[in-house]
Amino acid sequence: MEEKSLGAILLEQTGLTEDQLQQGLVVQREKGIKLGEALIQLKYLRTEDILKALSIQLGFPYESRIDVESIDTALVEKLPINFAKDNEILPLRKENGSIIIAMADPTNFYALDDLRLLFNSDVKPIIAGSYEIVNAINAVYNKTTDKGEQAMSDLDEKMEEIAQDFDEPVDLLDASDEAPIIRLVNSLMFRAVKQKASDIHIEPFEKDLVVRFRIDGVLYDVMHPPKRAQNSIISRVKIMAGLNIAEKRIPQDGRIRIKIAGKDIDIRVSTIPTAFGESIVMRLLDKSTVLLSIETLGFIGKNLEYVHSVIHRPNGIILVTGPTGSGKSTTLYSCLSKINSPELKIITVEDPVEYQLPGINQMQVNPKIDLTFATGLRAFLRQDPDVIMVGEVRDRETAEVAIQASLTGHLVMSTLHTNDASASITRLLDMGVEPFLVSSSVICIVAQRLIRSVCKDCARKYTPEEVELKRIGLTSADLKGRQIYRPVGCPNCLETGYSGRTGIHEVLVMTDAIRSEIMKGSDASTIKKVSQAEGMKTLREDGAQKVLMGWTTVEEIIFATQEDTN
């Protein structure tokens, strides 16, 4: 039986027309690329269509998803990560004496031959998407301990020992070996990633240099390098961030991009001059963890239903509010990812662009050339968008342009810095926005906080006192069939009793009653009371539900929502 050509299979299996195929063949010849690439560039087909057709043509199975948990790490450890990424290829498992290999290009026979020699075994390919394979490579190599990570791990365990290399002063003319400095800074970054820290603080004091990590929102002392190493450590970080090491009198901002165990880490560096030297804060952004689903952000019950509903609306403004570090950007990214599809044109203007989202046009503001949120937003309206995300509504101009965009048929998402949902309305009014514009454009406001989750390895069940429950609006009757936990502490959670964070939310959906209060010019507390009467749960009430679900502790909710007690 004669083997069908890829073009013939595509004509049979997809909506591709003969004319489109011919155009693809022309592009293939002109650019010297594969037919599948040509058809994807012309936007006639998706990558998935091409891979399924190749599966039929070559007789290899096609898998749309790779289960990372089922991958045999013993096989992966034998394969260098660079080879895996360069060839977009990954060994999955042993099966009937052969090794099953996932690959994006099943015609890469040279790579298959290399794998046969490496494993001294027959290999059988399956076809998977390039994006899926690269993600699996990053995830599985992060779980294994390659030589590079082991070396860094050794450094991590010897941080204090490394720091002692500075104990003896060295003549500057003889100080040609800067290895201890480099090893110390690298070790700090590795340890921060390993412990899932969000920030590294390097703080100089009169007789001391302190390094602290922020983990799950709380700062922890990590080490105290010798004071004499201060200038060298700060200079090393500034060099990595592309900053001016000679300028120590003014604040500077920079960026470091590194890769640790297959993870792409983006580090934002900020320096400020203090009385005893430059203070440095490094914010770590792990690009592999940002795209969380809305469900994993802590939205539950009616709140989840409301958010699912409003993000699919064709127009209006959705605001996410809360203090700095409350996860507002992550929530917006998750909402955009949920609705992202080829049918929608989505554009963002951010300060800065923290994570790259496939299929979404992202722009960074630049005040030096008068590219602000407001001017960027105006420009976007000429780009025929369906959804616009504005990093933050900071002033009246941005607010008014966002409102006009929503009233002309666009869905606009943005953030505000207020304590709760109802205060966001009065904040817009204080900016000078007319009440009728706020009431007609805003469709939903989400206030949120991040709370620490109890460590599942060491959390202990207990029955809280009635007084303790009362502080978060619960009674003993609410505990029926439920189990409350208290933090204990173990090596897995660095003896804190907590591991990871989740969100508590207050979701205000605009109703006629709330619109009426806005038009009356009512204050935030009145609007909040009306919202609660309309079914809105406050931050503390949502937090109490998370306590009853065993996610967090009474103490965390009291701490995160303390303004509600005023």
C-alpha cells in the first residue's frame, strides 16, 4: 500500500482546501521550511493538526498531554538536558523491552539513532507538541538532581563555610580570585529558589550585613556574611543585573535572568543608598508557576461562579484590589489565560511585563518617553482589541480612558490599591470620575489577600475555643463534620508550620442596588453593607470558610483581615 503524502492526509483530516495546500507548498519552497511549518505560518492549520497528520502518516501514536509524574526519572538522568531541549525529545518509560520517546519532530532520525546508542535499546517514538515537551523537560529535570544542581546543593550546605573565606583581609593588589564572592551569590540564589522564596533582601547595617528571604510573605534571617564582604557582594549582584557599580548615591533598578534546574527565573533587582551602604532587594519570578488556574487561587463557591461569569462578559471593567504583594497580577494573568483563545484579541499594558503569555500582546510602560498606562491604553483602542488588561489604575486619566474603553465594547481588567472591594468605588470617585460612569462601567470588583496554608505534613487537629472562633465569625456549631488545624513545624516547612499560600476573596458584583448607592454618593461602608445584603462575603467570612475546609488557621485569617475589626 502506497504511503499517503502529508498534504493528502491534511486534506482528508482537516478543513484545509486544495488552494490553501498549494499556497503552503509555495511558502515551503520559498522559505525552505517544512510543509507543516508553512501552513501554520499562514494560519491555515494549528500545530495539533499537523502532529495528528504526521501520526497517521508515520504510524506513530500522538499524545496531546504528557503526564510528568509517570516519567521514568532513571531514563531522564542519562540524557543531558541540552540534548533533550535542542532536539525537543524526552524518554518517558520502558515498555515491552523498548523505550518510549516523546518527540516534536518524528523525522529527526539522527536523534533517535543517538538515543538507541545511549540507552543500548530499541526506541519507539510518540508524537507530542513542542510546547508540551519543553514544559515536561523543565518539570522532570527539576525533579531530578543533575550535576549542576548537585554542585549548587553542595554550595548551599556550605554557605557559612564559603562566607568564612572572607575572614582574613587580603591585599587588593593580590585579590585576583573572586570565586568565593561568586559562589556565595550563586548559592544564595539557588537556596532562595529551592526554598520558594519570593524575595532576597541584602541589608547593610553599621557592623553587620544581613541576608533575609521572604517566604510565603514572611521574612526570615538566612545568614550574616562578614561586613568586609559587603562591597564585593553588592558589586557582584549589580554586575549581574547590568547596573552601574560606580554609582552608589542613587537608587537603581535592573534585571537578572538565570536558569536553575530547568526553571527560568527572572530576578528584578532594586538598590537604594542607605547610611551604611547600598541595600538590595531581589524579587524572584518563577515563570513556570504563574499560570495557575482560577480554581487553584482559592476562589470557592459563589465567588468562583461570579468570576467565571464576569470574565466571559463582552464589555465592562473588572478590578482586582488589595495591598502590594496580595497576588493581584497573578489573578489577572489567570483570568486572561482562562479566556485566551484564537477568537479574542487580548492586549496588556504593564509596569513591568512580569510574565510572557503565549498569544497575548504585552506592552511595558516607559514614562521616560511618555508611554504611560493612559497613553498606552489610548493606543490599544486603535488595535481592535476584545480584552485589555491595564496593570494599574493610578490616576483619573487612566480611569477615564479605561471606562470609555469598557463603554465602547471592550472588557477591561485592572488593579487598584484599596483595602476592600467597596473602597475601590469611592477611590474612583475620589479620582474625579463621575458616579454615573463608575456605575455603568464597573461590573465586578475582587478584593483579595494571600494567606499561608497549613503544612500537610505536620499540621495537628484541634478544637479551638469559642472565643477564638468568634473572632472570625464562627461558632462551635459550625465545626460539625469539620476539622480545624494548628501549625506545628517540620523540616519540610522550615519549621514554620505553613507551606504555600492561597487567596481569600471578597467579590462585589455590580447590582442595581449598589448602582443606586453610587449615584447617591454613598460612602464605602454604606456600599459594603448593601453589597453584603446582596450576598457578598467579606474577606474575613471567606477566610473563615477556608479555616473550616482545613486550608489555613484562625491566626492567619485574623492577621490577614485585621482591618475588618476596626
